[in-house]
Amino acid sequence: MTTARDLEQVGDQSAGPHPMCSRAACATAAAEASVPQMRRFVLYCVRHLGLSENTCDTACLVVSELVTNAVLHSGSHSVAVLVAIGPEHLLISVRDCGCWRERPEARRSGADADAPCGRGLELVRALTDRCTVASGPTGTLVEACVRLPAARSAHPEEER
């Protein structure tokens, strides 16, 4: 696994409309083992940032769903995750180098109700404030924004 584990401080704390944020990125082969690797990476990042356990759980679920989609549906040889934090949101981006594969037939809610899979993006959209999917000839980028608690504490242990 190729990783940039240290959170990089970006920006200027006094910049006002461009507040300081932290970000970290990790890239690895697109394989089943990538899902728990990326989940651990995101958990490391979110805990390092001192965010609540609820935010940690949400971030881990979001990255699990998005990386699983990339591994199962893109045909990509690699997958990359970016975690970035701003004053109000945690951004989780997942990028692959594959091609978006259309479903062979439209989803039928009644017929698919008992299917064991196929709810990844719906779940991510339910857990996040915003989820965008941009796909093209060079791959797919999915960005999901998780709203942070109203005021992040200077003392992370108080948030838990």
C-alpha cells in the first residue's frame, strides 16, 4: 500500500474565507484487501483529527462503500482515497482509473429488495450532506461530505 499517512496542514489560519484544513491521501491496488486497508487509513486520519466516534463510524462506512464500489465495479487497477477536513465538513474522495459500468437492467425496487448488495451509493447519500459522482474516460471520482458537529472542540476528548 502506498500511503501518505501524515496529515498535511494546508492553508493559513488567519485567511478567513480560506480556513486551514488538514488532508491525507492513500493509494493502493484495487483488490478486496483494499477495503479494510482504506477503512483503517480513514480511521487513523479521523482519529488523528480528534473527531467524534460517530464521525469516525460514518467516515469508515462511507469509505468502505465507495472503495468496495471501485473494486467491484470499475475494473480499475488502483484506488485512491483523500481525506480532508474543513471547518464544517469532512471530505472523503475516492478515485479509480476504471470505466463506469452501467447496470445491464434498471433496478427494480420490489425485485431488488432482498438483494444482498446494491445500496452503496444510496447509503452514502443518506449519511452525507453531499455526494457527487464524476466519471469519464480516465476514471471515476466520488466525493462525499460528512457534516461535522457545529463547533469542533479544541479538546477532542470533550466531543466524545
